[in-house]
Amino acid sequence: MSTGEAEGDEAVDYRFTLANERTFLAWIRTALALLAGAVAVLHLLPLGWAEAPRTAVGLLLALIAGVVTVYAPVRWFRVQRIMRRGDTLPMSALPIVTTFVVGLVCLVVLLGNLL
């Protein structure tokens, strides 16, 4: 048994560990992109919107960026532990939530510019 493994844990093929790490980094990139979008909406883009909708869209993007940032390391650790135990990986709701929020922001931006 290697250091850091609990009893009953199996060694994980390094390829799966590296794939898990790439997924973690992809979530971090997603969070950075969402945060960049929040900064753009709040401070850079001249949308001609009232302050309230602009702030709501920017804060929604910043909020989902924060959620993704917290989620990424928790998921990475959880997946590593599940792989060591040889269990089945559970589905995650965050990809659907992120897709919904980004789609909602797109819709608000489109409608805001058309109306």
C-alpha cells in the first residue's frame, strides 16, 4: 500500500489520474472565462443598459464562476477517491447548471440588445 491510500484502495492507472487533472483544469478555465465575462459586462462593454440588468448579468456570471471554482477541486478529490475504490463515477449536475446559466445570460444579452 502506498502513502496516502486507505485500506481497500487500489492503485489508479496514471492515465486516469491525468485525465482527472485535465478535467479539473478545464473547470478552472471555465471559471476564469465566466469571470472575464462578468468583468466585461460590469466594467468594459457599453451596452447602454440600465444599471440593474447590467449588474444582475455580471453578478450572475461572477456567481457561477465562484461556484465552478469551488466545485473543481472538490470534484477532483472526489473522483480520485472513487477511482481508488473502484466505484462507479456519479453524474454531476454542474455541467447542466452551467449550460443553463450561460444560455440564460446569452438570451438576456440578445434580448437586451434587440429591445
